[in-house]
Amino acid sequence: MSKKAKSAVKKVKLVNKTSRKARKTSKKGVQKQYKVINWKEYNQALVDRGNFMLWISEEVIEQWRHENKANKVGRPFVYSDRAIETILTLRELFRLTYRNTEGFVKGIIGLMRIEVAIPDFTTLAKRAKHLSVALNASKVKGPVFLVVDSTGLKVYGEGEWKVRKHGWSKRRTWRKLHLAIDAETQEIVAEVLTDNATDDAAVVDELLDQTRNKTGKFGGDGAYDKWKVYETLSQRGITPIIPPRRDAKIKRHGNRKSAPLPRDEAIRGCRKLGRAEWKRKVGYHRRSLAETAMYRMKTLLGPTLKNRNEDAQKTEARLRCKILNHFTKLGLPNFTFE
């Protein structure tokens, strides 16, 4: 390489290094960072997440036996739904198998010196198929901003490292978990577990039916840019915050006497302001809270489903959502950007 070429390479490296430093600093030359301002409360919330006494309370022990008030064919239940749900919650919280869960709960009950019978692993597996679980999302006043998205939970298949190095050689399959998050409280207010081929827009009605609070705005990505979604939101009086496709065409032009369609207004906004500026103006980026919830769930509770039965998988996914809501209520970090 000639001296002139070496000199040019050095100049390019110097320019790149200077530009990187400039991007990292503000106008005053001080690098801005996210700073947690409630470390004491957040640290205690993280500690409390591992306290199993939050899950096995005196109230749970009092309701341990099933009352069997309803008429039922066959042998009556021994354990209440509350007891089964508590044990299965511990199973999800500590990522245990059914047999490990049986032994784990026996150990806890023994340490607590409580004389109650513990269901065996087959009872847990059977009852998990028919268990009804409430998400226990907070009740809030006024309409909420609902953000939705979906993620995949692996049922079985080879690991990511093996597939990356050698390709996949066995069957792999996932379940698709659709979540609806309250953007203000960051709690999961609705969830639906489907097969991996189900369209995101197909479960919007079911998600909205599960929400207890009135929905004012609905934020979703381009997968929800479908007329059936807009029609559903219009019937319920909900404002859509959905980016239209880049090649989207206006359906109802301005020379019509009827009111403009929300999708047409979004297209006009993108054309006038630009796509990025329109997203900032309407608050579209709050939708990322749904992705944050999915990341938290997979990191804390795992990216795979342990059950093989579809009904048990739905219970498993719903229990994870309930656990995540409980973690959210315990405390989240508050940030400042300075």
C-alpha cells in the first residue's frame, strides 16, 4: 500500500472515530444516560419475586380442600382450584417439571409445618387442562391505551446453536402468544395462545373481549393493518394507532360527504409529515411496551412451553402472564434520561 493510500485510510478512521463520539454526546458535550431513580424500591421488588410466601398464603391454605358444591360425574375433587393454581404457579416460577413440583411443594409445606395433602404429579397434569386463571390486571379509571403484539413459544425442537451450526434435522413447532398490554400500568390485560399459523389480526376481537377496562386507543404494528381490524375498532369506538403499508392507497377521498376513515388519515399523515415523524406524533412507539413484556416473560420464565397438551399449554401461558403482572405490581424501575 502506498504512503498516499495509508494516509487516506488514517483520515477515514479518524473521521469515523470522531463521528461516533459526536453521536454519543449531547450538544453540551456530556453523554446522556438512563438513570434509575428508585433503586431501593426496585431492589426490594426484585428480592420479593423469589419469596414463595407471597404465593402460599394463609388464605390459600384455608381454601386448600375442594368444596365440591357443583354436581360432578365420578370421584369428587380433593384439591381446590386455588390450591392447584398456586402449585402450578410455583412450577412456572421456578421452571420445574411436574414431579419436581410435587417434591418442591412437599418440602415447602414441611418447612411451614402445615398438615395438608399434596397432589401428585398426575393430578397436577390433569387439572392443568381445565383450570381457569384470572390475570388480575388492575382496574383503572378512564380509557386505556392498549398495545398488542405476538411472540412465539417453542413446544419442541432443536436448540438455536445446533440449528445455526448444522441446520435443523428434526421437527420443530411453536405456539403463538398474543398479548394486550395497558401502556400506562404495563400489565397484561388479555392474552390468547394459538398455533403458529394464526394471523395476528384474527384474535383482536378475543383480546378486546377479555379487557376489563374501557379501551380508548389501540396500538399495533403493520400486521394489524387490515380492514377487519379497523371495522372492529370502529364498532367499539376505539382509535387505531396502526401504521399503514408503504404502498397503501386512500379509500375514501376528501370530496366525500362522509367522515374520513382513520386509515386514510394515517396515510395522509405519513405523506405530509413522513413516516417517522407521524409515528412520533401519534405515540406509536408506545407499542414497544408489548415487546418489552415479551422479553421480560421469556427472560424470567423461559422461551419454551413444558406441556404437550394444547389446553395445558394455554393454562401454562396464562399463568406466566399472571406471574408477570404480579412482578409488575411489586415494582418496576423508574428512569430519567440525563
